[in-house]
Amino acid sequence: MSGQERKVKGSDLFVAALENEGVDRIFGVPGEENLDLVESLRTSKIELILTRHEQAAAFMAATHGRLTGKPGVCLSTLGPGALNLSTGAAYAHLGAMPMILITGQKPIMSSRQARFQIVDVVATMKPLTKLSRQIISASSIPTVVRDAFRVAMEERPGPVHLELPEDIAGDEVPAVPVIPVHPIEIPVAHRAALDRAAEMILAARHPLVMMGAATSRPRSTHGIASFVRRTGIPFFTTQMGKGTVPGGTNLYMGTAALSERDYVHDAIDAADLIVAIGHDPIEKPPFIMGPSGPKVIHVSYTSASVEQVYFPDAEVVGDVGPSLELLADRLEGRLPQATALLPLREKILAHIADRATEAGWPPTPQRIVHDIRQVIPENGIVALDNGMYKIWFARNYRTRVANTLLLDNALATMGAGLPSAMMAAMLFPDRRVLAVAGDGGFMMNSQEMETAVRLKLNLVVLVLEDNAYGMIRWKQAVDHFADFGMTFGNPDFVLYAKAYGAKGHRIASIDSFGPTLDAAFREGGVHLVSIPIDYSENVRVLVDELRAREKSKA
């Protein structure tokens, strides 16, 4: 009887397990060690999306996790291919994005190629993931895959790495059923913690709410918006917490793009209590805690990680949305002092909007952000790479829908902007999606323009040209070092776009900028728009102006 048992390959079991998890796309660059898996994918419902570099595949998979709450999946071969995934793994790990990384490996039972291309990828990935393991038995694949998805999704979300050796993928074993997927609810906060937090908020004279990175989880936004509406407490956001209060924009005090001295810190400094919702200290600190500062209540899915700059006085740990609803039940109608800090709002936002419509050339960062906001609807998505402009978008770009400004304030890696925007365009083909990158960051993954064109995406890519690694050059100047080693030349970006089959546009006057973006979105397809940028505002506003403010307060 056992000889008549139906046998299946390990790779078939693996793909069946992925389908069981609802996976519909895998991004990557396969190698010979993945060929059994590729053949199993060919006859499955899962689409294999070939990228031009493994790093881009990982960024796309991580962004899938960020936007959907379900792990994106990426694939590479062993050795050099697997190592190219490592930056994407760190991006997802620090950014709390659920993702599954699948890498190949030489056969583990015997090897005719000795140690050719072999590095210990499992060990390499351990500090960059929540879990990294090699699959050593085809029969165990359904269990291993189910566990990988569970670990990737549970709080705090992140990447999981699975190494599938060539001989395990090709091994034929008796059919093994997949493991059924079931929902797992997160407990709400303890009653005592809610009572303690309510007492502190009721006693505060100048309360303030902060929205951190974890508030952008797709599951969180309703309860958070309800809490702000029911309590009436003004709020500010971290860079990665923007857009999480769609109905509370009249209480928005600004975004902390810097750690101190910015205009939003007028409200932070005046607060005697900050309710920090979803703060993750992986993100660059939005403010620096000290012994004379406000008390802080940490509200999040997991307990606080105590740092030199973050050591809350109380914690509300549990499923954030439902927990905040319970906290609002204790506070609604009992906070006459809720809006004590709101009079600061108009002055803070007015300073941030300064020079946003100036007509100089090259345009200031404020003008570029302003004009982009005019052509992107509320549900449109702007995906940023990493550079000096990120601070200006964090300060000046107003968001009303969660996850419509995708920026990385955790690993802060260059090269992620274009792949992240591509993933957003795939998930939301009816929305306007704009990638924004400096000329340095764009060239780190610009080859994915071919992928975007091949996939027939509707995507506009904006390249900000200053012919330099602008943020480091700015830091160099601020610290009074000589201007050295940060400049480079660029290709003709219009011709570069055309070489990939995209449309290219060069902006020659600020009056044509917004209309060019709008026309590109209306036409559809992949467009690249290049524009110079005047970064002298970095010193005028972010150094001289803020230092003068600090001296005036002394």
C-alpha cells in the first residue's frame, strides 16, 4: 500500500503552502538552485515577477507587507543572490514589515561542487530577521512555511528567512497536507493599565498625542482616529506615523522631522503629558526625553523598549485600536483641558508653509513638496527614497490617509524609493503613485525602470537633481568640513528613461512642474520627470533659522 502512495516534490509542497497563505506574487531573481521551485511556480496560481536585482525584489516584498499587513515574498539563489537580499531584510526588520525571504542552496545530502558559492546565509540572516532557518526535510515544508508566516505577521512584524536546498526542493515524498490558516486576535490592554493611563490624562493640563510608526499598521487606523475624535487632544506624528488620523486634521500640530528645535517642538516642550501611540524607537527620535520633560504614556502592541531618549512613565500594551476605544470610554466628555495646546497650531503650520509658493529657480524643497501635493489626490501615494528631501516631505507634506507617504525613517536606506512605488502601483493600480528620489538614490536601483515598463505599471518617477549625495554634503557643511568627495555626474535622465521604454521629461521652469506631473498621470504608463533642486534652504531653515529660535528662547 505504501508503494502506491502519491508522491510530490518538495517544491510542489512549498508552492502549495504559499498558495495556502494567499500568496499571489513572488519577486526575485532565481538561480539554478531554485529551478525545481520555479517549475512548481510555473504550474501554480502564483505570479513570478522577475526583477533586475535581488535588493529591489526584497524592497517590493517588504512594501507589500507594509501596505497589506500580509507578508510579501521574495526569492533568490544562494551566495551572491542571497546576500543581495540582506539590505531588504534589514529594511523590513527595522521597519516592522512582514516578509518571507526564500533562498536556494546547494544540495545538503551530497555536493559535487564542493563549497562553490556557498556562504552561511542562515547565519547571515539571523540578526536581520525574526527567524532564519534551513529546511532539511521535504515532509516538514508545510509546517515550516505556516510557522514562517505566523512569525512574520505577529507583533512586532518583520522578515523571516527560509533556505530551501536544491535536493530538498527536488525530493519526492508522500503528499503532506497544508496546515490550515486561522486568525489570531491580539489581546486588549489590561484594565489596570487603562485605568492608570486615564488617571494620568485626566490630571494633565497640557496633554498631547504622538502617532508613531506602528499606527500605520493597516489594522490600527480606525481605533486611533476614533480616540482622537472622542478625546479632542491635539496630536503630532513621527515621520512614519503620518496620515493615521483621517478625521482629525483640525487637531494636527505637525510632524517631527527633526529630533529637537523644530517648530512642532514648541508644542512638545509645552506639553506636560505625551500619549505616545505606536512609537518604535527604531525610528529616529521625534523628541528627546529628559528628566524635566513631559510624562509619557506608551501605547502599543508590545511593551516599550527603554532607551536613553525614551523611557515612558506608564504603558498600555495590547491591540492598539480596541485598547484606545476602551481608553476613550474612560475619557470622553471629561477633558475640558484637552485642547490647551491647540492655540500653538496655527503658528507652527504657518512657519512650516513659509516660502512654499515662491517662484525662484531652481525651486526650493518647499515649492516642490507644495506642487506635488496639488496633483496627488488624498488617496494617492508618494514613495520616497532617502535623501535630504525626506525631511522636507516629512515637515511639509500633509497626509489624510494612512500609508500615502511611504518613507523609511528606520534603516533609511537609499535605493528603496522606486521599488516601493512599484509595489504600491501594483497593489493600487487606480491610484496615482509617485516615486521621489534624489539622483544618488535613484541610480542605485534605476535598472528597475525596465521592470516597471515590462509590468505596464502606471507610475511617475521624480528625480531631484543636485549632482551630489546631498544629505551628507549638507552635514559636511554644517559641521564645517571642506566640500569634498560628495559630487558626481549624471546621465541625461530623459534619454535614460526612453532607453527603458518609459517617457522622459525635463522641467525647465517651476510653472511647468505641476502640469507636467498631472499630464504624466493622465497619460498613464511609466514616466520619469527630472528637476533641479535648490538645497540652500537646508542651511537657511534647518540650521540658521532653528538655531536663532533656540537662542531667542534662552
